[in-house]
Amino acid sequence: MSEQQVGDFLLKRLGEWGVKRIYGYPGDGSNGIMGGLNRADDQFEFIQTRHEEMAAFMACAHAKFTGEVGICTATSGPGAIHLLNGLYDAKKDHQPVVAIVGQQARAAMGGEYQQEVDLLSLFKDVAHEFVHMATSPAQIRHLVDRAIRIALSERTVTAIIIPNDLQTQPAVETPPHAHGTIHSGVGYAAPLTVPHEDDLRRAAAVLNEGERVAILVGAGALNATDEVIQIAEKLGAGVAKALLGRAALPDDLPFVTGSIGLLGTNPSWEMMSNCDTLLMIGSGFPYSEFLPEEGQARGVQIDIDGRQVSMRYPMEVNLIGDSATTLQALLPHLKQKADRDWREHIEKSIAQWWEVLEERAMADADPVNPQRVFWELSPKLPDNCILTSDSGSAANWYARDLKLRRGMMASLSGGLATMGNGVPYAIAAKFAYPDRVAIALVGDGAMQMNGNAELVTIAKYWKRWSDPRLIIMVLNNQDLNQVTWEMRVMEGDPKYEASQDVPDFPYAEYAELIGLKGIKVSEPDALAGAWDRALSADRPVVLEVMTDPNIPPIPPHIKPEQAKAYMSALMSGDPDALGIVKASFKQFAREFVPKVRKH
């Protein structure tokens, strides 16, 4: 036995795993853990968020940007429930996050006690790889060890539930050497996973025989930039990027076609429509309609997780392994393609596409074209900055109009595509890298959902950062814009104002009220100067831009049924019909028509 309490030993064990920062919000279900944090002095940095969901988002972002396990904590019933959305974000994007939650006293459980919730059942889906409740002090050691090790090895969410009365019990650091006890240890090192040589040769044969090779990279390729470039050069291939792989390759490479999917680019669509060979690297991109038609292309897929392969496209060869090491092993088996017609066609399409994007961005709007907000930012992005995007229309322009350079990081909510991640992601980025500029790109819907509250968190902590520059850019169009366009184009319904209109809110003024800097832009020619002021500010900035909700997020390929639905929405009394027609004419006048080859 030791004089320290369970809450103290829990934190000691986390420290032995290298944990230094915990995101959370307190409550009486976790008082013993908070007491331990208080006694731990400077060993841990506890970041008090405004809401437990934000703590889980920040833990997810910490994992995404550092590769380390993210830790979040909450009290019992209500606090634990609040964690769920952020934890599902981590689960869907395969990030190692551990949730440590309180629970009511053991003696009260099963008695419908206040704030008592069946947390084991609640977390069983989101933390299905490992969720357990401690009932004895001797469990804490192995519960912490297993939760962290499983989170890291399986790249997933795990959870530990600790009743509040247990947290203040005397700790048991070393269980007795007896039957029925567990003696676990600290430490995890990821294995080097490389496919068998025979499989590499089979994959190389497919790729060498292809005449029009397309590559798709995702988050699994973020640490394989050089290897992907070498493979693309050797195969004469173009490279498209899923949104979570946005920073895998810099956009200034002439063969990078940009994002893929509904938010993607015409060159990516054209490349996938015409390729005869597909190489997927570290991506679970879900939308099959943007991949080659089944039977059109031969396929090779690389993924660290065998559960993910041949799920989106029937691949001829599946390589289970780390992206970088697998590509390194594959490279010697590949032949240099002498015929560069395919590559030259892709590069020409990309060059034309960037011109189209510039014309679209600079088209007149009422008052500001949202595409221009991103286009003006692109050349001003600081080296090594970290970008976060929220879900919604902001993700459209994040996907298309920004040219990321080598060394930058970028992420959003990929698999869950939840609103509300942009601001907490950026906050976590600043804690992980206080010397780097972070920029969150957010819509007004997400800002009102939870972003405004987290501005208070920024106001509380920003002076800790060695470089105070954190910019929250808000698209103020008073519309849940992405859903409004989905209603029009997918369902053929006009905008439903009761659900879609967002109240106006003085974001920039609010920032000033809490000690941050606020900048408001309502004229397009003021954008460049506004970005300069924000990027040179001595404190975090909220840049509020009054943007036109009627600028259509044109998909890379418009299907007849989408065009029919769009016209139906306009003819069914859409309240913004006139503005939509004007804006659409200006955008479609700058349409890029992909050249679809016969294959």
C-alpha cells in the first residue's frame, strides 16, 4: 500500500507513458482526479475547455498533429455523455484517444442514483476495443497501461471509468504476487510492417503494366511525402488527395490534382474517369462514384490496417504495411515509364484548373465571394502553419482554393464530418506547437454551435503560447450553407428558412470584448489587407467575413439528376432564387469541362 490516492497514482502512471497534457472539464464524479492534478503541480497541463465535447475534439487533434495519444477527461453521467461526439470523431479517423471518466460511488450504483449512467454500455461502441470500470485500486495500473497501449496499437478510442469514491482510496502501485492479480508494464513501439516480397512483385507488375496510373493518398500517406513523389515520378502518375491527406503532398507539384470527391477538383475527377490503374495509399475514401468504375482499372492498395483494403474498390493486390516503408520496398520493383503523355495531360489539366479557380474566386458576389477569402489567404500562408477546417461550406473552399506547401499540417473531421471541430482543433494545435501559426476556417453555423464558447478558452490561455498568432476565420453568411445546397441539389427542395437561417452575430466585436483582436470584412478588396493584419497581430484574431451564401459549391461532375433537382428547387419558390441564378451564371461561365477519354 502507498499513502498516495488512486487519483494520484492514475496520473503518475499516465506520466510514465509520457502524457503531459489533459483536456477536460471537472465535476463531482472526477473530484479525486482533479485533486491529484492539483497535487501534481507542473507535471501536467490541464486545459479546461468550455464543454467536454471540445475536450474530446482537442484530444483527437492532439493525436492527429503529434502522433501521440490524446487524453480527455470528464465527470460521470452528463460529462461523459458530452464527450461522445468528439470521441466518435477520433474513432472514425483512427486516432489514439483515451477517455478517463468519473462515475458515481460504487455503493450507489444500480440504485438510480443522481447522474448515474450505465457508462460501460454507453462507451461500448465508441471505445469497443477497450472500455472497463475500475472497482479496485489494484486495477488502475493495468487499466491505464492497456487503455493507452490498445489506443496506440489499434489507432482507436479507449475508455477508463473510475467511480468517485475509488479515486480517493489508497493507491496500489504494485499488486501482490498472487493468483488473480495483473502485473502490467509501460511502453509501446509500433512495429515495422512491410508486405511480403512476392506481394510487392505482384503489385509492381500491375503498376508497371498500367499506361494511365492514378494515385489516391489519404491520412496514411502523411508521413510518406517523399516516397509518394518518387512513385508518382516513376509511374508518370497524377496524385489526388482525400481530405484527410490534404497535407500529404504540397499543391505546388504540377502532378497533384488536388482533392477528390464532391468537394474535389475537376482534374481529380477526370483522372479517375480515365485511368487504367489505381494505386490507393493510406486512404479509406468512401465515395465510390468518384473512383474508377468497377472493371475499368486494375488496383493496388496500401494500408496499415487489413480491415480497410479492397473495401472501396476491388483491388488486384492488397499490401498491408506502413505507407512509407512499403513504398520504399516497392520502388526498386517499378520501371520508369518512358511515355509521359498521360502525365503531361494531367499537368495541363491542373494548370488550367488553377486558372479557373482564380476566375471563380475573383468573380463578383454580394458582398464577398467566399472562394476569394481562401484564395487571398493561400499565398500568405506562413511556413509550417497548421490549418483546420470545420465541416460545412468552409470545407469546400478549404478543399479547393488553398495551395498547401511542404511542412504545413492540415486536418478536419473526416469520417464523422461533424460540425464544431475547427476551433478546438486549432486550439489543440497551438498547445502542441505554441511556436507555429494556427488558422481555423469555420462557418457561422459551427461558430454558433460551439466556436464562440471556445473563444473564451483562447482568451484564457493564449498568453502561454510563444507565438500568439491563432486566427479564427468565420464565414458569416447567415445560412447553414452546405446543407442548404444539399437540399437544393440532392433533394430538389428550396431552402427551408426555418431550419437554414442562422442569426447574425458580431463575431469580431465579441472577440474584442474578451481581449482578442477582431477584424470584420464586408468588401472584397479589403480581404488581402485583413489577412495581413491578422497574420501580423500580437494576439489571437477573429476574422469575420460577410460572404455571399448564393455562391454554388460546384461539384467536379454534375449529374443530370443533380441539375434537374437544382432547377426544381429554383422553380419551387426558393427565397434566394434570383441571387442564386446571378451567382451561378458567374460561376458556371468559368466552368472547366473535363476531357473524358474512351477506355
